[in-house]
Amino acid sequence: MRRTPAIALTAALLAAGTSACGGDDGGSRKALAADAPRATTPAPSPRQVTITVDGETTTAMTTGTTVREVLAQAGVELGRYYLVKPKIDEPAGDAIKVRRLLSAPVTRKIKIDPPVRRRKNQQLAAWTTRTVRQGRPGIKVVMIAYVRNSKGKKVKAVVAQKILRKPVTQILEIGPQPASVGGPVAGLNWAALAKCESGGRPNAVNPAGYYGLYQFSLQTWASVGGTGLPSQASPEEQTYRAQLLYNKVGGRWQGQWPHCGKYLFS
């Protein structure tokens, strides 16, 4: 009888198996192997795990290997939104932290203002600043969601954050900051002049374009080394530069403070 290819192939495989296993002896070995007991993996021993849920810490005995299994055995219900550390399907260590959320978390990028470090430099001109290194803002990612606070109220909070780029500190050098230029001009009644000009308010601003204790114009302020707005400078710097101005004009105060200058001599 003529054999089909499939039958021929099956016969060849059976013949090869018999010869490779050594005939009947091979069959006996297979039977013995089938009868041998299978090795079993022992069940994990119970261990203690610390679980912190929304700030409250408890301990539980568990045989769970993943965070999910441990929480299930401890009866911790997560709800729809939550944060878990380690992650839910990662191996559970000795401690698990859970934060249950009342809303879907929202992720935002936030700029971190660079810190500023100031150091004195007596070689600089008085009340001047020099930038030694420019600062650079950092960037962090924050996750925001509604949670319950310790009083049970629903509040919005940052539930997680990560620094993407650390800020670079700005370094400034600061010159001397004297409150007076010294000499005879220091003995004049600058407090009385300031009271007349601005009511003694360092941040006073006149819409006509005059600023600070002594009502400097921006042009006059710059002429004695001031930068920015006089009203944003410290009272000590304003007095220092007013005294510089007095000396610069040779004591002719009438052109600078025509109505209030007389109080310098009170």
C-alpha cells in the first residue's frame, strides 16, 4: 500500500525516537520520570509591612509579594485616583505609602526663582552692585489634586513634585553702604528736609516726576550715581546721595530744594 507523506513523516519520527531512547529501555525511563514527585515552591512566610495611608500609619502581617497584593490583604481600598510608593505592581518592601486623591491629578511645570548670594566688596563704589554670576531659574514639575486634609476638608494640594532643572545661584558683589558722606554736610538736619519734602516717606512718588525722601528727579538721581528709582532705594542710600548732591552744587541748596532747603539748618 502506498503511504501518504504525513503518514511517512510520522513513522520516521517514531522510528527515530525509538532508536534515540534505546528501544524498550527508553520507555521505562520515561515512565519512571513521569512517576517522580514534582518540586513545589514553598509559600512565602508572613512578614510585617508598615502601611501609611493619607498620613496614618499601621502595620500588617502579609504574605503578599507585590504592593497590590499587600494592600489587598490589608484591606486598603484605593479608590479611583491614588498615588502609591512603591508603584502598585512593583515588589513590596517593608513600607508602603498611599495617598488617596479626590480628583484626577493635574501636572504643571513651575519656575523656581534662583537664589541670590551677596558678598561685600570694599573696592566698589558706595551703594553699587556688581553681578559676578548671572542666576538661572530652575524648573520643577508638580502634581496637583484635591485631597482631604487632617480635618477632613477637601483642599487642593501639591501631592508630588520633581525637580527637572536645579536653579543656578546669582552672585552679587555689594560695595560699601555708608549712611553719610561725612564732613560738615553730615551735620545738617536731613531728617527735617525729608519731612518737608516727602513727609519722611522713602517710597514717596510725586506724579510730576519726583521720588523718595528728598524728591529726586531721575536725572538728578543719576548724576550722583543712583540707579533705578530713588523711591526704591534704602533711606540710607537716599540720604547719602542727597549729601553728595549738596556737595556737588557747592552748598547751593536753593536750586535743589527751593521750598524746604531751609530746614537743613534748623
